[in-house]
Amino acid sequence: RDMMCFISFPTLVYQTSYPRTPRIRKRWLAKRFGEMFVCLILMSVIVEQFVVPTLQNNALPVLSFDVIRIFVAIMKLALPNVYLWLFMFYALFHLWL
């Protein structure tokens, strides 16, 4: 079983046993859930405020193959995309796993 888990997730640091506390730290758990909630809210704000309007405004240049406007649209999406990836990795690997 341990070998199958390691083969399934080879990039993660794998141990057969992790240090455990005898009780659940409710305050720590609530803090992680709060951070996850804030992270998801920030991701939705970025999508609604930056990504969706850019995609809606640039649907016509994409259909007409206007290369310059497509390039400008990609550049406008670059920074929000970086923040979305950072928030996603933080939420997934730090808060969830």
C-alpha cells in the first residue's frame, strides 16, 4: 500500500507515518478554513474583475484573427493568471494537503 501511494504521488514528500497530536486543534483548523475561504474569494474577484471582462471584450478580435489585439489580450491576462495560479497552489498544497 505504501509503495502504491508513493508511485501515485512521487513528487510529494512521502513518509509512512506523520507526527500526530492527540487532539484536533480547532483554532488552527478554523484558521486554515478561513485562509481557504479568503483565497477562494480573492480568486473569484480576480476572475470577475479582470479575466471575464478581458475575455468578453476580446471575443471579436479572436474570431477575426486580429493578431495584435489577441496579443494585447494575452498580455492583459498574464498578470491575473499568475495570481490565480499562485492562489491555487497556495490553497491546494498549503491549505488543503
